[in-house]
Amino acid sequence: MSKKSGPCMVIFNDNQGLCDPYGWDRECKGALTSYDKDTPPVVFPNRQQARKAITVSRRYAELQTAQGEPANTDFIEAVRCIKIVPVDIVKEAAGE
């Protein structure tokens, strides 16, 4: 399985030291938000599913902005910092 078709995460990376993964947004099914203790990072089975979540997140942010509501502007103003990165799934700890 190649890294391009395997499991991945969506992260915010501004290339200035900030690199955070996204979790599911509780307000909008399919949208992403910055992770915290209530929204753990999401691992997607493939890039296609990750891209779909980014699209939903962008559209949700645009809707919130149009309605004058607070929005996650990462998906509008900082979209170049949104990256899909491959992840390794560990089946057993190294050295065991």
C-alpha cells in the first residue's frame, strides 16, 4: 500500500512551528475543527475521505461567515496551511 492511498490525517501547518491535527466538529457533521480533549484527531482511511472533510469544512466556514456567525477561518483564509499527511498505523510497539 502506498503512502498516497493509505491512512492519513488533516493538519494545520503554517511552516512556522505550528502543526496541529484536526478532529470532528461537533456542530457540523463531516466538518473538521481544531482538536482538543473532546475532539481527538481523526485518521482517515485515504486521501479522498480527507479531501471530502476539508471540502465540508470549507463550505461550513463559508456558511457561518455569510450568516455572521463565528467560523473556523483556517478553511477560508489559511487554506494553504491545511495539509493531508500520511500516518503509520502501529500494529505492535517498536522493539517488542
